[in-house]
Amino acid sequence: MGHVIYAVNAGGNAHIDTFGIMYERDPLEGKIGTASDFGRRILIRDVPIADQVLYQTERFHHSTFGYDIPLKGDGEYILVLKFCEVYFDAPGKKVFDVVLNGGMKVLPGLDIFSRVGRGVACDEHVPFTIVGNSVFVAGRESVLRSNTLRVEFAKGLKDNPKVNALFVMKIKMDEFLNLVFPGRNDLITSLQELKTILGSIIDKNINSFENKDGELKGVKYQLLEDEPSDMKRLSKDKPGSGTKNFDPYEADTSYIIPILTALGAMVPLIFHFCRI
């Protein structure tokens, strides 16, 4: 399993989080930018109470600033950046870029409020790989200097760049996700099985509506011959009076409703994994 090689509580003091990650006191204190604890005025959502402080303190600057992260040789890493919008209450008020190694934009045009709203924890995950003197991010390559990775928060046109906390872990992405979400593999397997079941039901249902020529059963269309040729249109046969006759071709889809309801309940969870 991987291990944390660097962790900083930006604008704040040292802290050990609920995962056992030890964040050091901000090394930029008194050197660059401004430390702020304005976020202590509000309760941060989507984060354990014990880790509120990681999102309540921050460092911002009127210009681009960043941190130099020492690495541990070749391998796969993940950079986790923690943000929380604690001041603005609308999108487009604070927009900036996150840049790696001086030129690779990994989070261009980051608008925290637009992503999660105000007072909500926002973690951004950036996997990267080190091979020799090169760093690879999403297929892009950059030359690494002194085995140190530079992460910068670049000044944009809307307010000042900021960060609440960050850490770097030497670990594969799948291992990291299994560490953070222990039941992830079981959930993915269940979703794949559900997808297979739903696909089979939908295919069977469609086949029950179609005949060998692919035309819909139970619904007949005819041209209204009493209309001019340029006004002819398709219409359904008018239903007859009396008791409705049983249609052996009419498919019963009522049994799909509970399955679709269950799938709908899973959508927020699926969306959460996609964000990651």
C-alpha cells in the first residue's frame, strides 16, 4: 500500500486527520501570501467534524504562489488538493488555475463555488507518474528538476488563487480509491451486474414489441384516404367500443419500475465515483 510523502495544512497549524495523515504547519507562513481562518465562522459540509480545520483555514495571494514537493523516485503518485469556498456566494467570483511543474494546467479555470457551492469540502485528485527526470500527467510530459514537483495556484482574472490543504501519496489510483472507499470494488461489481440484468430485460421488452420485420406490434397505422395527397398523414386506428380485447403482443413492463427506481437511487453515488 502507498504512503503519504507530503502533507500541508495551508494557512493553518499541524493536524492529523481521520485517515491518520499528518499535515504539517504551512511552510509558507511569513514568506508569501496571506493565511486566513475566515472559514472558522461556518460549518463545512461533506467532511468529518474532526477535519473541519483543513477546510476552514487557507492561504491565498494576490499573485501566483505554490509549494515545492519532494518526491520519492519513480512510480505512480496522486496529488490531493483540498478547497472550500467560504466567502463568495455565487459562481464566477473566484476563478484560478492549478499548474504542475511550471507549465501543465491540471485544473484550468477552477471555480470552487461552481463545483460544490459555499461551505462545502471540495477535493480534487491529480494522478501523475514519475519516470526518471520526467513527470507524466494525463499523457503530457514535463522535465522534473531536482526530484521536486512544483504545484502552483495561478492568478486569474477573478479574485485571488487559494488552497486549503494538500497532500501527495505514492500509490496507484486503484489502490487509493480502495483505501478511501473500502467497499468500492463490491459496489462496482454490483453495478455491473445490475447493468447486465437491465440490458437483458430491456432487450427482451423491445423484442416483445417487434415482429420479424422490425415493425411495432399492436399499433397499426393507415393513411386517411379522404385527405388530399399532400395532406395525408399517419394516425392510429381508432379504438373500438366495448371491453378491450387481450393483446398477446402487448408487453408488461410493470416489473421494470422497481428496478429503475433502485437504479435511480444509485445515480448520486455513481456520480460521486465519476468525479473522482
